[in-house]
Amino acid sequence: MNYALWFQLASPEIVLSISSLVLLLIAAWGGNKASRMVSVLAVVALFGALALSLNFLFDPAFADGADAFYGQYRMDRFASLSKVLIFLSAIGCVIVAPKFFARGDMMRAEYPILILFASIGMGLMVSAVDLLTLYIGLELNSLAAYVLASFLRSDHRSAEAGLKYFVLGALASGILLFGMSLLYGFTGTTSFIGIQTAFADGVSTGALFGIVFVLSGLAFKISAVPFHMWTPDVYEGAPTPVTTFFATAPKVAALALTMRVAIEAFGGQQSIWQQIVIFVALASIILGAAGAIGQTNIKRLLAYSSINNVGFMLIGLACGTPEGASAMMTYLVIYVAMTLGSFVCVLDLNDRTGAPVEDIGKLAGLSRTRPGLAAALAVFMFSLAGIPPLFGFWGKFVVFDAAVAAGLIPLAAIGIAASVIGAFYYLKVIKVMYFDEPADVIAPSDSPARMVLVAITALFVSPLGYFATLALSPVTAGAAKALFWSA
């Protein structure tokens, strides 16, 4: 036992845990007057956790990763990269929130603290190498998320979103727990490596049901079809900073967890879980694209877009190869930038009374009244659609390339066809902004922080983003290699 090493490996979560408890005391004593100070300190804590994660990502001493807490927790380059994305998303969501909640005097010190608690849970999720750590991390994140969804207590849409998320989330947790109990019953272990070893001689019918239930529970967390039904309603009803958070950080954590469970725990039985992942990927791509076409609310449209993009990312996992995992991580990095930028643009869509504007029809002529915002939103829409030369195209290209290399040519062909169909609803938003008569509803921006965040993410997903591949490709390849350490 080396407690010093264990605490060093878990230092990002320890920093966030201590910070969140201290901030909770400050919030209890200072009340709402302390909300700004708590937000600033929360961002500082997240930057601290981010710096520690970056250290693990680039330090050669941790190239092979290391286990802690009797094999319950693993810190490797895959976990480090996932945590970097999670903490960056959380920082963005804390920074843009005060201006939104200031309207109606709804800013509370609890918001950044709940983001910290959720981040701790997500950190545990991506480092979990045991079913118990998996569940603790998942629930810590979920409990904070349920409260965040209903953060605007006086808004019936927010309350409904929180209640719906809680009820369906509890159902998904039950499915996941049932699957975990079946796996434990038929393998005699909760360790991912132990499960992989137990599956070396084949999978019994009971264990097969366990695999299906566990993957079903995780499919809910990544809002993949057929467990996507909560996504449009929760995304629309939750406050927009919270929706921004749901669409980025928890998505990264849940997808990374799904990758680790599939490859480390079920890796020896790829033919079984691969069929499930291929079905979920295709269903998510097709239904996400079809469901978005008729949407008139921009948050609901982006919710279906997230379902659609999850399908594309799962193509990388379906390959079951290090190249596929690397492609999936590359797509995830680009997806976080595109989605964060899109939702910050939505946050900046307010009328002259300061009320949020979510109706796509009211964006008519935005290119003439807010040309900068319209251009940024157009960049994100084109990039989400995967239209070259924007960086979103590169994300789709690498997963399709990995699928072809793995022999999944029909899956890649259907994905390419569906991406062309899905481009329609993104182009609809651009058409309204650039070719319709100005509705002159959107007021000028009153938040420099949002404008800076939009500019940074827009530059990243622009053709300039291809320069980032020089650094990004080795990092994602290293993360994928760490994921296959037990293979």
C-alpha cells in the first residue's frame, strides 16, 4: 500500500472535494451575497484540478497509468484526457451562468458548488475500474444534475425537467444496478479485469443479460436511442447554462465510462457487445437526425443534435480497436468545443427585456442585426453538420476511417448517408439567419465573457483547428493505448 501515491493519483477529485466543502460553508454563511465569490473560487478550484489532470496526461512517469484504492480507481492518459475535457466544460458553464441567472435575481451560490460535486462524480466515473466505483461516481454526478435541472424553482419548465430527469434517471440506475448484480452473480467479482478474466471461457446466459442491462443503463446516461426520450424535454426545460453543462461534461464522462466498461470489462467478448453498440449507434444517428427536422426550439434542436452526434461517436467504439477509440476521443474533443460554443450563442440570444429567445423563427435576419453572433452560430452549425473545411468534418472523417479499417463498411456507409440527411436541420438555422427578413428581436450582447468564449470555440472549430491535430492526434492515440492496456 502506498497511500501517498494513491492520494496523488486521485488529487484532482481531492482538490475538488475539499474546495466544494469549503465553498459550501462560505455559501451557508454568506448566503446569496457570496454567490459571485463562490463562482470565482469554484473556477479557481476547477483550474487546479485541470492543471493536475494535464500533468498526468503529459508526465512520462504516468505513461502506463497506475491503480489506487485496491484496484478500485485508475489514473491513466485516457482518464486524464477525459478529465481535462470535463473540467474545461465545467469552467465554461460556471463562467457564463451569473449573467443568465442575474435576470430575475436567481443566481445562487449553490450553482457552482453543484457543478463541483458533479465534476467530482464525473472524475470518478472516468477513472472507475470497478463496478462499485462506477456506480458511486455515476450517482454523485446524477444527484447533482437532478438539482441543477430544476434550479429555477419558480419556472414550471425547469421543475418539470428536474422531475422528469429524476424519475427516468432513477429507472436507468435501477436497470444498471440489476445488470451489475447479474454480472457479479455470474462472475463472482466487481472488478473490470476480473470480469474480463471470467469471460475468457465464454459468457453464460445470465451474464449476457447482465451485459445488456449495464449497456442499457449507460445508454441512458449518454442519451443514446432507445433511451434518449428524456433529452429534448430536459434540455429545453433546464436553465440554458445547465443545458450547456449537460450537453458537454456529463456526456464526456458517460461516453468515456462506456468505452472503459466495453473494452476493459467486456473486451474479451467483443462480438457480443459490438452488436449492441452498432445498433445503438445507427438508431441514434438516424432518429437524432429525423427528430431534429421538425423542431422549432433551438435547444430541442441541439438536444437531437447531441443524440445524433453520440451515434457517430459510438461508431468509433463499435470498431473495438485502438484506432477506433482514438477516433472517438478526437470526435469528443471537437464535439465539446462545437456544443459549448453553440449553447453559449443560445445564451446570448435575448430580447430587449433580457428574456431568452429560443424560437428559431425569431432568429430571422440575425446576420444583419448581430453579424458576429450569426457568423459564429453558422460556423458551429456547419461544423456540427460535418461540412468541410470546418473542424467538425475531421471528427466524422476519423471515425468513418476507423470503421472502414475495422471492416465495418456498411456501418460507415449508413453513417455517411445519415450525416448528409442530418445536415438539413443545421442548414435550416443558417437559412433563417441569413435569408429571412429581419425580425429584429435579438438585443446586443451584454456579456464580454460569452463573446470571448464564443470566439475561442469558433476559432477552434474553424479550419484553423486542423493545426491542433498536430498535438491532438498523439494525445488521443496515447489515451486509446492506455485504454487497451489489459488487452
